[in-house]
Amino acid sequence: KPEEGSAEARYLSERRTALGGFVPQRRAKSLSIPTPPLDTLKAILDGSGDREISTTMAFVRILAQLVKDKDIGQRIVPIIPDEARTFGMEGMFRQLGIYSSVGQLYEPVDKDQVMFYREDKKGQILEEGINEAGAMSSFIAAGTSYSNHNQPMLPFYIFYSMFGFQRIGDLAWAAGDSRTRGFLIGGTAGRTTLNGEGLQHEDGHSHILASTIPNCRTFDPTYGYELAVIIQDGMKKMTEEQQDVFYYITVMNESYQQPAMPAGVEEGIVKGMYLLEEDTKEAAHHVQLMGSGTILREVREAAKILREDFNIGADVWSVTSFNELRRDGLAVER
């Protein structure tokens, strides 16, 4: 221990005072950032009409809209560990720029394209290369900025869902431990995705792994409007109400027509389940069918077959989160 009054002791005391004092302290509340209203995402809520798009494409459109918001736009941190073009996010290279502390020091091979690879000292995107651990560390850094620097940030880390919790599960737990706030987006999710590349991409179990983290809320939406409601509600909980949670949402690469949002389903979407199709026709037998993600479309087809070919009534429930339903049930039981 340095002698009292020595240069070393004075230096240590000054540094500790500058850092906030001798008793460790953690900031739990920061600036409250207003959440954009849901109708900001009206283009998604109204559906895609006759055009077929994936929920991944719907997510990119949502993100592109949010970064324009005057309150939260500059606080959004898109994080990509290599697959930006797979997700259709290359348009953001030009719009936001990829952060580099030294700027762009080379001429990109795609410089003649409209959506070329652009690095910038003021860039907003973190492009981490094939480095999920580094990307997750950036997610934690941005997601705890509200506590460490009194500057709330909202990271969106999008990755192949098979290379998320299966690869960096300990860091996901550390994110929960440190009360990180933000969105993890598991792209190309589902057992039927990217068949040509084999089972290495066909994730159907990451939600089970995510369920082990108490403050990680998980969702597996089928439609763009569900995704919009979940993201808007998550933003409100994390940046406005400042709840210590983070979100894991899986999105798909299958393209299909995105319907408009039915009236009054917002609460059910956030809670994890809502009635999508109600069969009011009289029938000797009546079943309840449910599903999430792209399989819900096959559930709806099965309901149609039951009604038309077997005279069996069938209601269809969209389950946006089996994990949230399970947690709700456990809480009620407890």
C-alpha cells in the first residue's frame, strides 16, 4: 500500500473520486427515450398485398424505418457478424455507413454498385466479420451503455440463428447478468431453411436454449405485423420503461404474402398467443390448432382440410412465444 500523502496515494484517490467514489455503484436508470408509435410501422402492419416477402425482409424494413426516428434513430446500433447481404441489409451500408475508427482505407470491389461497402468514422453499423463472440461483446457494450455512460443505446444484433445461443451461450447469459438491453435477431431460423447447406443451418431449438435466461424474452413470429408489434413493445419496455430485459426474435427466409394485422390482437401477440382464425360453423367435433413461425401457415392449411374434407371445426391460434406462455403458466402456478 502506498504511503499516505505520497504521489501514488494521491493519484489513486483522485482516480477513484473521478470514477464516482469508493463505494461501487451501478446506474439502473438512465435517460428515458420515447418510443415511436406503432403506426410508424404502418407499411408493415398493412401487409404486403400480393407481394411475397419474408419476415427477415420485414425486419429490415422495420429497422430502416426506426433509424430515421428523431428520438431513437441515432441510438440504434445494427450489429452484423458477416451476413449482411444474406439478410438484405446492404442498403444500410450507404445509408448509415459501417463504423471504422480509421475510415475507409481501400476501394471496395463493389464500388460501382448502388449499395457498395462503405466504411466511415461516423458509421453506425458494426460489421464484425465471422466473429460471433466479438459481435455479442459489442451487443453487451451497447446494451449496457445506459448504465455505464448514462447514454441508452439500442443494439440490434442479427445473425444466423444456429450460430447464436448454440455458439455464444455463455455470453448470452453474461448479457442477462449485466442487464443488457437490446434485440437479438436470429435469422434464417427453422428446420426447413437453407436446405442446400445441410443441417448446420436448420435451427429449431435455439428458443429452448434462450429459455434458460430469465430476463431474455423470446418470440417466433410468423407475420410481419407480429414482428412490428413485438419490436415496438420491446423498445417501449427497454428504452422508455427501462426494464432490465433483452429480446430474442427469430425471423425466416421463406417468402409468402404478409397479411394485414387483424383488429385487437396486439396484447395477445406480446403475451405469446392470440386467436387468428375462429371457426363458428356447427360441427360434431371441434379442435384447437396452434403454431409459430412458418409452420403456422401449414397449420392454417391443415385447419382448412379438416373443415372442408372431414367436417371438423378448427380454430387456429398464432403462438408468438411458447416460452412466454410457459413462464406465464409457471408464474400463475407459483
